[in-house]
Amino acid sequence: MKDLRKHIEEAVADIRKVTDSKPKIGIILGSGLGGLADKMDTEDTVGYENISHFPLSTVEGHAGRLLFGKLSGKDVVAMQGRFHFYEGYTMKQVTFPVRVLKALGIEILIVSNACGGLNPQFKAGDLMIITDHINMQPSNPLIGWNDPELGDRFPDMSEPYDKKLIQLAEECAIDLKLKVQKGVYVSVPGPNLETAAEYRFLRTIGADVVGMSTVPEVIVAVHQKTRVLGLSIVTDMGLPDALKPTSHQIILKNAGIAEPKLTAIAEAVVAKL
């Protein structure tokens, strides 16, 4: 952890060999949600393998590169592929890119993910704006020595998802005539999908959807005082009394079907920032 600032500087130096872009908006594209990149006017691309201390994506649906360019006329950087604890990475590795994005200049982070629905009022294909989360990952990216230059020892989590950004996303959805849900995202380690009993438990503790990412990144974003908007696509339903088998391929397929709606909202939000 004491080398974290040095590692961030080295990663930024590698990126600066390719681009001098200083975007204010960062976007993390989750499983099967890389299509937003097609809407970008991409100017520079940096593969994760060319960035010091960056992990490598090992999951289908995660391309593994940083895209620099414009979206809705604004300078943005998009992570086309993220990292997960279940891939064998530490939480500090999983969240390291969020630190690097901050050092590149971002002030707002839009995180997206594919998730399983727990709320019986939801259905596969729904979009959900994340209003809060429950962290059930086995570790925390802030464990260890704290660098006060990067953030507070005990960051406040009373508003991890920026209320003004949530309102803006809702307004954009209304303008686009797109239905959106709002709710709580619970992050679990994975990589297995949940049992019926686990789905029932997660719903009981207050979650509307479940996934295997996002929360560690948001914790680090809050730590470094980056404003966050979270968007989820419900790709399958985890209703314990009507549970059907699913697979990663089904999840990717359903994410791809619903993705244009998420892309439209993200574009509209960025345009108004």
C-alpha cells in the first residue's frame, strides 16, 4: 500500500506515452456492456498489458483496454473491461484502475454492470440506477496503511452514489421514455451463481440485485472523493421459488439485448454534465 502512489505514477507515465488527454468523466463497462465504446469518438487506445501494475482481464465480455475520446461531445476515458476478486486479484489490484483514472483527471465515475434480479417487481432486461449497496466481498480495498494524500482513513459512505447524478439519470430516462428501476446492489465474491437459499437471504437483507463487482471500485472512488453514478442491467432473475438454471453466456446475451438502453442513458447523462 505504501508503494501505491508510486505505482499510480508509473501507470500514468505509461498512458501518457500514448495520450495527453485529461478527461473529467470515467466510465467502467461491465460484462457484455462494452458496446458503449462504439458510441465514442475514440482518439487513443491503451491495452491493459501496456500499463504498469494493471491486471489483465480474464473474463469473456471484458476487452481489456482504456479508450480515450469523446462521448456526447465530452472528453471521457472508458475502461473496456474490469477486474474481479474471483479472478484471483487482490482488492487493491481490482481497484487500482480507479486510482489511475483519478490521477488522469476524472471527477465523475460512471460504473455499469450486469446483475441478477432479486426484487420480484423487476424483470430480466430492466435497467436499475444504483441508490446504495451492500458489501459482501471478503475483503476491502482500503485495508492496510492509508495514504492521506489519496483519501481519508475512514471515508464516509452515507452517499456513495451521488444524489444529483441519480436525479440526472432519472430525468434522462424520462426524456428518452425509458423505464428505469432504482435499488440496492449487493456485491458477492462469486464466481458461482447463487443458490435459491442465498438469493432468499440476499433479498431479506435488503438487496434488489446481486453481482460480483462494482462495490470495491465505488469504495475507492468515494475514498478519493470521485462522484459516482451506478447503472445496472438485470440479466436474469434470482427468485428462489421460481429459480431457473442460467449461465454466463445467457447473462452476456441478455446484457447485449438491454445494452442499447443503458448506452442511451449514459450518453444523455454525459451530454448534460
